[in-house]
Amino acid sequence: MPTLNKYADRPGYYIRARPSSADAPITYQIESEAYPVIDSYGMQDGDKLAWSVIQSLKSLGLLYTNESGIIGPDEFEPDASQLEETALDAAAARRLARAIAKNLDVTESELRVILEILNIDPTTFESPDTTRTASSRFPTPPGYSPIPEFPVHDNIEVLAGETVYKTEDWWKGVILAAGYNGPDILVYLWRKNGDAWKRKQKYKVAVKDWKSERSIINELVSQAV
């Protein structure tokens, strides 16, 4: 699994990982301009890295090897068995995007690539640049709907939603849907079957019942930790 490591004899970080094409772990160097992002995001020596973190740094040309130089966009692909274990949740993804936008001089197109990697809707991204709002930096294109598309039944009216994680084979999402007796929260887990996503699990919470259910869930979670 990819890990962030701090040099013992000098400032800076590097990544140790085994991509799918390698038989043994490889050391990947990190350009020094990415160090403020690492510090701002809160990554520390020995932390396991989500592949979306690596893909974000890779897309900006901030990863390289001493042998081959800058890593190309098609290099350093992950071992599929590691994807779900190191997926970022929605809050962590937004925190990383803000750290990148705040500490690096990225263009709008570069930031759009980062937001796509992190499954963030550009029109909902809160830029750390207080002089420019998200809507002014990423104007809504004509005919664009901010509601993401999920593989749910046509009868379900999706009001909003967020992807928890998405890999080549698995997709977990949380959806706010219009219900018969008020809004419902739907938690889905889909698995890829050929070219289609098939539902494996579904959990529904009526918004009006959430307070009572949340207290029970929180109590059980506290017992499990």
C-alpha cells in the first residue's frame, strides 16, 4: 500500500508504493513545491496514501523517479486490490482540493482535473481564494445540472448526492431523494457488472426519523471503535 515517508537526513517527502506493473515497491520522489500541500492537508510520515492523492500530484507533474524523470499520466497505476482501502471520503477530498488550490499556482483547467479525480462537482467547490467565489471561477455551463447522475431507478427523484468512493468495480454513494412522506437519505453500494452498475446494498433513512436513528448509530459506532 502506498505510504508517505519523510527523509531522515534532509527536509522533504517521498512515496513508497507498488504499482500494478511492478514486482517490488518503488520509490517515487515528490517535487518540493508539493510539500506545503502535504503539510496543509495534514499528511505525516508513515501515513497510507489514497490513490486519488497520488493521482492529483501526478496530474500536476509533481511526482518523478530518479530513473525516468517526471511520471506520465498513464504511469504509476495502482494495484486494484488497494483502491477501496485507500479511498478518500468526500470531506477529505474537498480538504485536499483546497490545500492544492491554496498552496499551488494552478490554472483553472488544472484545478478542474483535480476536482474530477476527487469526484468533486466544480460548481460546489469552495475556493480558498476569498476574492473569487466558486460560481465565478467555475461558471455553470448552459444546460448543466449540478445534480450528479447515479445508477438508480428512474422512479427515484434525486435531489442531491455525493460519491463516498468509486473504483473500477465498486461505487458507494449517498443520495438525497424525494420520498412519499418527505425527503429520504439513500446509501447505495453498486458493483460493476460488464458495462453496467448493479445494486448490491441499499439503506434508506427518512429525514424526519434521522435524529432518533442517528443517536442509536452513534452509540453502536462508539462501541465498535
